Amino acid sequence: MDAYKRLYIVTGKGGVGKTLNALSLTSYLQSQNKKAKLVFFSNSKLDPKAVEYSEVKLLADQANIDYLGLELIESCRQYIALKLKSQTIASWVIKTPFFKSLVNMIPGFNYLIYMGQILDDLSSDPDLIYVLDSPSSGHALTMFEATKNFNKIFSSGVLYNDTQKMLTYLRMPHFLKIIILTLPTSLAINEAMELKENLNNSENFDIDVVCNNTLMSFQSEQLPAPIRHKIENEAKALEQHKETIQQCIPFSLGSNTQELIKDLSPSMTQLV
């Protein structure tokens, strides 16, 4: 059996290095001759002006990494067209004020649409692997909770059937892995552990907490005192949480995307 998952979700607080590690993981999988793509959400509202993550496209292009930027308008159009079997009607529906309000105001509905497209893509292509550069912790939690909540709210019908299908995929062994990135401080690690606990309250997912940007490999008496002090604090934090941290990813001195990904590549073998 192939040891690789079909869907990797890289999440964590803002600024912990989600995008770079998602890029590095995708690059590593491609180096193993896997049909892997970085995937990210271009926006979270039905507004063509609300486009985010444009810098991710630039970084992926620089590193020659395949990617898919999901746009909410197009994802909604595809979903409705699939259900109503009409692109014309779907294009009309997503322009109505009611539908825009529904998607923009109901917590998690946008992520439900996105997750549905991701799982449909993976179902259609058994060789495809997605690495999701997930929104920050709270949004990632909402993404999973929304799928389960909508499944409970609608006991039958289209949304119930769709969410049931999503949950079946997410619960499949060897399908999903969640990587929660954190920084080497007690506060950041505790926050990551809280996210892991909240995710596991929903489902018993395969989750690793990974500490990013560690300076342990740079230990030297010749380093400036503030840096040595920082390394000592990191060591204490990691020792305190050694039972919960699955892996440490070293800080990279790379000056561009290619150099950073090359430095991080050895660490990616343990993430898969």
C-alpha cells in the first residue's frame, strides 16, 4: 500500500510558516514522482475583488510547483451546475443577492464548498495528491466543524448527502493528514495543542504538531548572547513538550524560495 496520503492540510497560527512548508512538502512529493499539487483558497467571500494569496502563486511559480488556487465564485458555480445540470442557471444563481448573503454570512459554508471541490477532484483522479495551504487555525477548525454541523442540521437531501460523502472520505484510513505548524515557544506550542484537541473533538484525525524555525542546529558559543538565550529558551520549550512535538524543522538561511525549499526538503520526509 502506498504510504502517502491523498490530502495533506498544513495549518497553524498566522506567521508560523504554513505556506513555505506547504510549498516544500508539495515539492518533495513531486520529487518522489507523485502527482502532487499545492492548493489554496484565493478568497473567502463571493466578491471578485476579495482575492487573496496572490503571493502564493508567485512563490509557486518561482519554485516550479504545480498549484491550484480555488476561487469561491467558480467553486460555487461548479457546485450548483453539477446539482442543477445547467451552467446557465448556476451563473444566474450565484449572482442573486440571496445566494451571496447565504454564502457570505453562514459560518463555514464557503469552506464546505471548497472542501467539496477538493474531495471531488481527488475522487476523480486516484493519482492526485493535494497539499492544502490552509487558512489559519480558527478557519481550519471551522472548515471541519462546518462539514459535520451541516451534516447534522440537514438529516436528508442534497446537502446531507454531500456532507456525508465528505465525512466518509475524510474518515478513510490513509486519506488525510493534518500538519499543525507551531513555533518553538511554550505559548505557541500550547496554542497548537489546543487546536489539535479541538480538531480531535470532532474526529479522530491523523494530526502531527510540528515545530518550525528551530535554531537548535545553530548552537555555538560564538553566537551573540541574545541568540544563545533564544536557543536556550527553545530547548526548554521543546523539552517541556517533547511528548507532543512530532518533528522540528530547522531555521533556514536561504535567501530565495528555491534555497528555502531545498533546505527544508530533508524535513519533509517525516511529514508524509
